[in-house]
Amino acid sequence: MRDKKADLAGPGIGSYEELEKILPNDYTPLLTPKERMKALFAVKSYIEENLCKELNLMMVQVPLIVDVDSGVNDMLDRDGSRTPIEFNCGLGLEKPIRASIVQAATKWKRLALKEFDCEVGEGICTDMKAVRKDYFLDHDHSSYVDQWDWEKVITPEDRNLDYLKETVRKIWKVIVGAGRLAQEMFPQLKTDKYPDFPDKLKFIHSEDLLDMYPDLPRKERETEILKKYPAIFIIGIGWVLKDGYPHEMRAADYDDWVTPTMDNGKQYHGLNGDILVWNPVTKRRHELTSMGIRVTKDTLKQQLKITGQMDFLNLPYHKAILNDEIPLSIGGGIGQSRTYMYLLRTAHLGEVSVTVWPKILKDMCAKRNIFVLE
């Protein structure tokens, strides 16, 4: 049996020797850098407009830095392997503010629902920028992160799989629609070299996926199922499965991965999940979004107990949940550059975003006709 523990947290290939084996050798960009930027911003506008329309959201400003003491920053997982950048700020203050650069706006958004006075069925969407310094830098992981981070107020009755699935379908409709727009602008994107975007995605529980591939680590399980279904939503990420591991690590204080659910007469756990697609350019699994129905005060305590983080309950964000000061919600983060990469058929994130890449990676890519923006 292959090592499952090493596959739970910390994205990326892991070594440049391994990356060199999987980068495509037959790549030819379908768009020039200028065309790519025109298509990218058309896709960006389309997704923001139609995501707001489908989910009843409004665009709002979002922080790049937050107060460390607030507990608002996203820790991404529960093993402490990915920590935010922290620094002191506030010239002239006797006690400077200890700030951190956001890794995602997951917790902030839920607080913001109250700040923007969102009613049930209303929500917010953000053009979020973040830094995740603890990523291995490969073809689809960068230390610079851009996401459409969104959040919506729901009722207790909405906390079910049907509501989750319907929300996922609406998001997928928007993503596919953006891809069609890009193809209309640049017909060369619709090519026999790559299969078209699937109109529908397949829902599968992480527990069933383990039953299908019990000996494989989760990334390999995802790869195998994507060969059958090129767009999937994996439900229930974070709950410890019967092999003793969660499908993937999830922080304990935003998505609800502990609630028991029923689907087609079978019991599962979790009200969250990921949209993944098969990327025909890289011939690899490609994650577009993580999302979920958020914790209640009861499931927050359950999950923090499981992860040994009960001390978090003393932080302002967590107290707000315990005291019913912020609404129940559903939310997620859609990777912008990841989505552009998929829709515009590029082989590397660096073709659709500008950030830092190691020389070893740039040299490796250049040999394969992959040129990153600088």
C-alpha cells in the first residue's frame, strides 16, 4: 500500500525531478500572451457577474491583511504545516498591531455577512488575493493566490446535501459558460486536440471513493475517478475515513465535515467538498474550488475537539459563532488562475498570473515551450 499520510496536506508535486517527468512535451499555446490577457479579463468579468447572479451575491472589498489576535486568518489545514506571513505594523504605536497576510478569506467572509447586513439567501463575493508561502512551486501551485471567495447566508433547513449540490451545479454552470465565452472570442480554443468542457459534473462521496480505490492515496484516487468522469465534486472532505485518514486535511473551524448525512439510503459525513476536473493539457487532476456549508456552534466544538484545537474557542471569530452573533452560511473559494489555466488551455499557472518562480522551474518549462509571465 502506498503512503497515504504524506498525501493529506501540503499541495504540490514535491520535487523538481518528479515534476520534470509529468510536464507535457507536446505543448503549443493556443493563445498569444496578448490574446490570453484579453480572454482572461473577459472570463473574469463573466464569472463575477454571473456568480453573483446565480447565487444572489454582491461584490465587496476584502482584506489582504488581518489582525493575528482576531483568529480570522485561514490556517488551510489542521496539522500546522502551512502558516501565514506575520509582521508588526503601525508606526508610532506603543504596541504595534501584529498582522498577518491572509491565506484565504474563509473566516472573514462569514463575519462580513453581518457587517454588510446580508439577509437569508443573500451573500458576498470577493476578488481575493493571498500569499501561501509554504507551497511547493510547480505548474499549478503558486505562493500567490487569487480566488473568488464567496459566502451566503442560509437557514438551518438549508444545511443538507441537496442544497449543497444545487449550489455546486450553479457554480459549474458559470464556469462552463465562461469557457464558452472564451471560445467565442478565440475559436482556436475549441480544438480537436482537447475534449470540450463537460456540461455536468459527477457527485461522489469521499467514503465511496475510498471503497473504489482502497489502496491508493487520495490524489491517485482523484486521478483514477477523473479518468472516468472529467468533472467531479467530492463530498465530505475532512472526516476520518475507515482507513484511518481523512480524504484530505481540512481546518476545523470553517467547513462542516462532521455532520452525518444520508444519500441514496446510505450514511455519509460532511457538508463540504471540492470541484476537480481532468486537465487535458497537463493530463492531470486539477482542483478548481473548495467549498461547503459552514460549521454551527455545535459542529465547531466537535471538530475542534477532534483536532485538539479547543483553545481556538477563545478567539473572537470562534466566540462569534458560539454566541450566534454571525449567521449560518455556505461559502467557498474558486481559484481564479486555476480556472483561467483550465479554460484557456495553458500548461502552467505562470501563463495566466505574474508571480515568482524558481529558475529550475522556468528553465524546465522553457524546454517544453512553456513560458511564464514575468
